[in-house]
Amino acid sequence: MEKSCTLLIHFDRGTPAIANEIKEALEGNDVPAKVDAMKKAIMLLLNGETLPQLFITIVRYVLPSEDHTIQKLLLLYLEIIEKTDTKGRVLPEMILICQNLRNNLQHPNEYIRGVTLRFLCRLNETEIIEPLIPSVLQNLAHRHPYIRRNAILAVMSIYKLPQGEQLLVDAPEMIEKVLSTEQDQSAKRNAFLMLFTCDQDRAINYLLTHVDRISEWGESLQMVVLELIRKVCRTNRGEKGKYIKIIISLLNAPSTAVIYECAGTLVSLSSAPTAIRAAANTYCQLLLSQSDNNVKLIVLDRLNELKSLHRDIMVDLIMDVIRALSSPNLDIRRKTLDIVLELITPRNINEVVLVLKKEVVKTQGGELEKNGEYRQMLIQAIHSCAIKFPDVASTVVHLLMDFLGDSNVASAIDVIVFVREIIQMNPKLRVSIITRLLDNFYQIRAARVCTCALWIIGEYCQSLSEVESGIASIKQCLGDLPFFSISEEGEDIDNTAKKAPQANSITVSSKRPAILADGTYATQSAASETAFSPPTIVQGTMASGNLRSLLLTGDFFLGAVVACTLTKLILRLEEVQSSQVEVNKASTQALLIMVSMLQLGQSSVLPHPIDNDSHDRIVLCIRLLCNTGDEVRKIWLQSCRQSFVKMLSEKQLRETEELKAKAQVSNAQPDDLIDFYHLKSRKGMSQLELEDEVQDDLKRATGEFIKDGDDANKLNRILQLTGFSDPVYAEAYVTVHHYDIVLDVTVINRTKETLQNLCLELATMGDLKLVERPQNYTLAPESSKQIKANIKVSSTETGVIFGNIVYETSNVLERTVVVLNDIHIDIMDYISPAVCTNAAFRTMWAEFEWENKVAVNTVIQDEKEFLDHIIKSTNMKCLTAPSALDGECGFLAANLYAKSVFGEDALVNVSVEKQIDNKLSGYIRIRSKTQGIALSLGDKITLKQKGGS
């Protein structure tokens, strides 16, 4: 059995002090040596050593000491030593310390009295405490407040003992008298806490008697008052009206801790709009007035809870919440934006967007840290606002397009994705967006941003001027052709004949063709030798721009996108340009650009040649421009945009479904009681109480008070721990709630004998910890007992609880042990489906270091059915759009995502292929930041993927 102690010190047991050395130091007169010896003795005792020979030495040589440090260590020593024998009786030698404690309680020094009274709060032995009670009571009237406040705590601790009411029969009355005359705030707090703990009715009576003076009380006493109000109102909700008035009066207290607790108490006790509004205003004041970032984060969590329960009230405070963006901390800004985005309405959207625009402009300065990351958050917030309310897009899109060339690539990507959605959803803005994009295109430095911008140019340049401007912009950013060149050096044949052949030289004989850099042939005379140096990159001028520099780094995917964009622009030019000569000219220039890119990719200028996919794509564009058909034209000019529109509609549908899933659906029973507000008596009720009654009636009518339990699910959580033939039958109902697991074990005595000292012994494996060991019980014949065990969980990992039941009977001297079945704690209890963007998923996938690769082994033959089975078994959310999973191609790849209650992310990629024999093969890859969740989820998938339940 583990013992609790107030002193925890690390001590290396590899070099334990010898008991004789400690004893010699304690017997000496050197005070520092005694202090050191006492510390060593305490640390040895804390680490499991037994030093019985030291007790008499300490009584003789340490108890009489007047040194305060030694007296403090002495009390710690007395606290941790064993004071009872195996049968629970107090050891005889403990009588020796009683006289010393009585002397300390009457000591002229206030510190000695105070620490001794505190020590008595941690004593549980009645035989030691009983002789000291008169001295403790005398200290209640001591002149020094330090002694009085500790004496009150000692009285409370004694009164709470099993026999405390017999030892101090009139303790509540005495403390009430002390409370009425006490002037020290800490002592008053302790006295009120004693009444609150031991005699709640007296505490309530005192509170209601002095209700007008509560605002004058100290902070610590006001906190205890709030705790009392919470406890009373939970047990008797009908009386909360008079207590809520006290809470509202305390909202004006000077202490921020008190007003924070007041706001929390108001929210927990009342759902009246007036009370919720007062609590929300208090949180907003704390958010702006406190400089501690941790306080701000806690207050934002409370506001987030209010937002989910009372959104209509929080909408009015959105501008107060958004002022928290003034904090330089990114976590605070992120939480603030998350709350604000869920509170925007048509009434406040313009104000919110105006604030966000100002914040974006501020990030252009270099005085703030992490401006790029903050700008990215703001751009994502504005994007969300514009999707919900398209009318505001016109006020922000042009401002954001100035950041297309941002050094923070993630921020620039968010801007271009935002522009891509807005240009489709807002047809009125297309012309201005295209014009601005073409003007700013040369500033873009990131390849991913360039590809998206080129797609927009290819899809939404409609008029003749836009198409021509688009082609011109691309040509300007590519610069002059070719992308590389081969220089020539002519030398006299007589000179070269005398030299050894150069490593990079080619000797050209008479009438023999030579291939030049542009792919043409040349003929050299016999009297000369031409040396071709290795090909070199032609960098172009500074105005050549971004596309050329990116292409010369070997990014041929960008080259393929350039080819596709030029192809679309040429096809559209054929529709809007009447002059075939101009069309042919533009087409020829586009073909030259594409061929130059292919030559660059196949040359030795770059370390890596062009990849096959990009090569095939560019070749396809060349063939298309040389021979265009109507069907192909329709695919390139119409089908691509239709796919994009479909993707946007699916995204909006997904977001709508998520909002519906978050909404709480509650149904009332047809025979539930409904009170009619207008027919109720309002006599003696305040406006707040009336509002509270209305809210309670509404909740009752909509079924919010009804917690529907899934009976089938409850039955699934009942685990049989012993067999039916065992003398003791046990079964457990397992409840998992975030960080806690509660085992409600039912034990039934199936024998005709009384079972004595029956104990449920449990042990855990994994990141589970037993909070407290269940006590021993005596079980009558054929009777049952409910035993509860609490277990703490520290990480998302599959754990095992195992143990046994031990008991004694009068007939058998030995103890009987019944081994219990193991209880496996499922990882599914800790994780829940969650949503994240594809970009965030890819970022986490690249960052997370733990991966578990599980081979597909299942009897299921359909890919989608297998995916649905994995989603159901792992309790995860499929991030891949349904349209991407359509069709029968024999392949399937999908991303799944979930979060644990500890904030851990779980990423899963399912990649399966149907073989010729209709069996599925492939891999399921799991990634996470911690090893436990990756391994546990992999074990779960391995167990479930065959299609079993």
C-alpha cells in the first residue's frame, strides 16, 4: 500500500548513509550536522529504508532542540514514520512525542506553534491527537493570526476524523463564533472553509446573514464562497436564484481570480441570457486586461465553450474577442481567429473583414516576429469569410494578391488558392482578378504558386486582350530562347594536329555533317577543326523572370503546366481571333517554347533529365496544337473547369455536413412535463430568475436534459472477469472518459460462507496508472458488492488491466486467490474523427517520424467496401473526396485522419489494388508523432481488417 506524504525528494539509493553515522551526528551539538543527518534520515525513509534504531536517538537529542530548521525536519520525520503496528494500534513509543507536541503548542515562538498545528492536520491517529485537543483550542484565541488560522485548520482536520465528532462535539459552534469576531482574512477564510466542509447549513446561514458585506471580504474567502454556492446549487437547483445575485455582485470584485471564478460559476449554474452575457463580458475584459499568455489561452477556451452553447449571445461580443489579435503570441491569435470565424454573421462580416485587412497590412512591417505565419493565418481566415459571404471578396481579393510573391510560400499558396475559388464563385470579379494576376505574375517566386496561377490564366482568360496578355506574360517570364547554348571555337588545323585530342572536342572531316545546338545540321571543310564546348545555360536578363529561373532548376512539372496553359490560350485564341495569321504566329511561338523545354530536359545541362510524365504531357500539347479536333478542344476548354466546379461543390457539401454533425440533436419525450412561462407566478422573482426559468423550460421541451444512453453499447462494455463456477463471480462495467477510466466491478459471493478481507487487487500495463487501491470488504453469503476503481490514462496506447480477487474464510486459514480475466482498454475510446486540409495532412505526413506499415490481408474483395470497413473499425474520417473514389479501376488510395483526446494526430493512408484473382493487396500506412498511437492503431487494423466484427 502506497503512503502519501507532503515531502517528495529525489535521493540516490546507490550511496545510502550509514545509520551509525547519522546517529553520531544527531547525538552531537553541531546544528548544521544535525540538520544534514535529519535530511539523510528522511530521504532514506522515503526510499523504503527502515531505521528503527534512530527513533530513541531523535527523541533524546532532537526533540529538545530550539532550532527552527531542526524542528521542521523533526515534524517531517514524525509524519513519515510508522505510528501503528500491523493491527492498527498506536505504537507505545509514540506516547513519547505527545508531551513534545503539547509543549510546542504552548511554545512562546509563533513559528513553532504554527508548524506544529499544521503537522496535526496530517495526523490520523486518535490516541495521539486526543491529549492535544485542549492546547489546540487555546490557540484559537491566540493574538497572532498565523497561529489562529492554523489552529482552525487543525480543528477542521480533527473533526473530519472517523471519531472526530466525539472528540470535538461543538467544533462548528466554536468556529462560527471565531468567524464572527475574526479580523484576519486568511483566518476567516479557513473558518468559513471549516463550516463549509463540516456543517454546510451554518456556512449558508452565515453567508446569507452577511450577504451585504461579501464584496468587502478578502479574495481567498470569496473563492470559498463561490465553491459553496456551486455545491449548494448542484444539490438544490430551486434555490439558485438568491445565490446568483451574490455571484453577479462579485463580478465587480477587484480580484481577477474571483471574477474569473464568478463567470465560470454563472455559466455552470444558469443559462439565462443575462447571466451568460455577464459571464462573456467578464471573460472579454480578462482577455484584454491580462498580460499573461497562459491566462489568455485559458480565457479563450472558456469563450470557445460559451460559443458552442450560446452562440447568439457571443455574436454580439465578436469585436471584443477579435481585439485579442493584438497579442504577439501565435497560439492566442490562432484560437481567437477560430472563435471569430464561427461567430461571423451578415451583420458583422464587414467589420470583421476590415479588422483582418488591417492586420494583414500590419504584417508587411518587419517589427513583429513570425509575420509570415501570422499572415498565413489571416489569409486563411479571410478566405473562410469570403467563402461564407462572397460579397466581401471584392474588398479583400486585390489586397491579398499583393502577397503572391510572399517569401512565406505557405502564405502565397493560400492566397492563390483563395483567388482560384473566388474567381469561380464571383463572375463579376473575373476581369479585375485576371488583370491584377497578369500584372503581378512576374513577382511569383514559388513553383507551386506559379502552377496554380498558370491554371487560372489558362482557364479564365476569355477575351482577346486577356488571351494575348496571358501569352505575352508567359513569354516574358520565360525570357529569350534557347534555354542553353553550345559555343564554338575555330582553330587552325595545323595547330590542332600537333596537339593531343581534347576531352570535349569533335574533329569534323570534309563533307561530314555536324549537329548544332538548335538541332540543325552544318557542314565543315576539311581544313578546319571545330571544338564544341559543353552546353551552358543561358540565364537571360533580369527581366526574364520567374518561370525561366524555376525551369533552369529542373522543375519540369512547371514546364508541363506552362505547356498546358499555352495550349489552352492558343485554343481559345482560335475562337476569339479572326486573323488566322495571328493564331498561327502565336501557335508557332508556343511550339518553339515547348520544343525548347524538351531540349533542355534531354540535354546534359541539368543534373537530372526530364521525367517521363512531364515529357509525355509536353509532347501531347505539341501534337494537340499541330492537329486539333473538336472533342479534344471540348475536353481542354470545358471539362477541366467542370471538374473544378464539381470539386468546389463537394467541398461545400462536406462543410455543410460537418456543421450538421456538430449541431446537437435532442428530442423530448411526448409525456415530459412543460411549464408555461406566462401562467407561472412571478411574485418575488427577479428578471434573471425569470429568464432562467424560461431557459430551463426550453431545455426540457427540447430534450436537452435527457441523456439518452445506448443500452446495447452499455451491454457491450460489461466484461466478465471470473467463471460461473468460481466461488466469487465478478464482472466489470468499463467507463472511459478522456483521461480517466472507471471500473465499476460487481462482486457476488456465491458460497454459503462469509468472505473476510475480500480485496480487489489490480495492476496495469502500458500508460495506465491505478489512482487508489480498493479497500478490503466483508461479504455475507450470497450477497454482492459494488467496488469502484479509478485509473488514469496518460497517452493514446492500448493498455491492459489485470488482477485477482483475494479473500479469507473462517474455515480456511490460507487466503484464496481468484485470477481475473484481463481487461484490454481499446484505443478507439481515445480517438475521434477529425478534419484537416490536404495541405495540413501532407505537412504532418512529412513531419511525423513514427510509421507503421500494415499489409492488406482480407477476404473482402471490393475496394470501397474494404475502405468503409477500415473507416468504421478505426473510428477515423476519410479526407479523400467521394468523387475521387468513384469508378471501377481496380485501384484505391484514400487518406484518413483522427485526433486523440490528448491532442495527438493519427494519419492513415490506405492504398489497395485488386489482383487478377479478385483478391485485394496493398498497404495501410499509419503515421503519428508518438510511437504508441502508431503501434496500437496498427494492431487494431491488423485485427479488424479481415472483415471480422
